[in-house]
Amino acid sequence: MTTSFLMQDAPSLVPALPALPDAAGAYRWFYADVTAGPYSAVCIFMLGSLFSPRYSVAARRGGHPLEHSAVNFALYHHGVRRLWVLSEYPHAEVEGPGRLRIGRSTLTHAADGSVRMEVDDWTAPWGRPVRASLTLKPLTPRGDEVQLMPGLPHYWQALAPRSEARLEVSSLEVAAEGMGYHDTNHGHELLGERLSGWHWARTHHADHTLVDYHLPGGVAPLRVRAGPGGVVCERGPMTEARPTNITGWGLRVPARLHAGNEVVGTPRLLESSPFYARLESRRGSLDTMGEVADFRRFHSPFIRWMAHFRTRVERAA
């Protein structure tokens, strides 16, 4: 499968947000990351939160995904976490065609094509106030939406795979510029029921960005290449098995991060949990951010119990 997109002028109208989930077990999240000098940051707006132990239980009883919306923001300095926000809210609100609000935080897709995530929240679990923003100015158009696994209702779309980015964290007096990435995932059933997990990584090169998405069950991986010529999405071929390491939680993660067949380097483990890891590696002009997720692990009662300690929960008024 190959799909190409050429650069176009910015649209005159505000682009509508993709459809939000409206059935038990469904989910959507909007993910962005920024690499800016010594800083890295990740921000995720989640509807039917994949990090929510409450939604893991409620979805099987008819719970609505918007009742388990969440904002996640993490700031790293030289690979060491400085801030962690994970707040769950009982509702989310679409304030216009391109604007989503969860709590006091907002995601905006503007008419000029720019993307802005503004976080106004508190750290988990201690409640330290955080004010931060990620602003992305895309250098390429959107990629196509693709189905991750044949026959399963899980989808992924690179919305701004290569962007100029500005990171501001006013609560820490941080302001830096660099490269950004933005995508969305959505599905119509809980992750972990049939799709057990995945690992993926995006790499910014000097003149283009690669995203490699690896899936279980012998399914051919996906690759997106975003650069001056547009955005191209391809599936396959299968890659040879590569060395892995085992984290302290027993999760298997790549021993090296790759951009295609090129080794970027030994990753730094930014986040580590029993079901999820976030990794980063830099070498010269190459900058890679990756994630490993085992969703079946998350649904175990013990891991759901542990997840409560990483989350701040806002109750309904």
C-alpha cells in the first residue's frame, strides 16, 4: 500500500477534528512530541483513556469513553523526567470545529494548519501546577488514515508528522524551539482485547521524518516518510528480528532504536511501567522517540491498581 500527498496551501476554514468516540470500549487520542535542544516533551489528549484503570473496567459495563478523558504531559531534560501530568476527567468538550477541551487544557487545530496544545493542570500525584504549551507548524500535509491490523477496528493517522515546534513551560520558565510530531489513534474496541500491543518510533532526519510502526502476529509493519515531496505511507516488508532488552518490569523493548535500517543508538528509557515504555535516542542530526505497549498486561487487576498512583482524578461536580 502506497499513498502520497503533495504540499498544498493552508485551508481557508478551520479543519474539523476527527470524530470522537461514542461507544463503550471505543477510544481516540491525539499525541504530540517535541524535541527542542536539551528538552523533550510529550502531550496526549485521550478520550477513552488507554491509561485509565477506571475505563478498563467501565467499558465492559457500558461506560462512555468521554467520561474517561485525560490529559498527559511529560517534560524531560537530558532524558530525565522533570514533570508528569496525567489527569482524568469525567467529560470532554468540543468548543468548535478544531478545538477540544479537557479540564482547563485545550487542543486546537487552526485554519493556518498549525496545532497548539495548551496544558493547564497539575502533576500526579502531588498536585504541583503546570502551565505548558506545544505549538506545531506543519512542514508537510497530513498522512492518510490506515488500519493497523487487517480485520481489527484500530486506526492510525499522522496529522503533522514533521513540524517546526515551540515548547513553552511557563511554570518552569522553559522556552525552546525544535522539531515536532503529531498523530491520532482511534478504535472501536478496547486495546488488549484482540490487538495485544505494538511498538513504534519516529525519527527526524535533517530533511525528512520516518515513522516505523511494528505490529504483532506477523503483520507487516507500516512506514511513513514525510518530507519536501509530501507524505508517503507503505506497508511491509517484514523486517528481521532485532535484539531486545528486558526492563525492570519485565517488558521487552528494543536494544537499539532504528530509522529504517539505520541504527540511531542505544535508547534512554524515559518512562518504564509494566505495560508501557517510552524511549529516546539521538545521534548527530537524527532524533528518535519511540514507544512500546503491551495492552493485555494493562488489563490485569494488579497493574490497574498500580496505575491509580500515576493518575490524578477529577470527580464530576
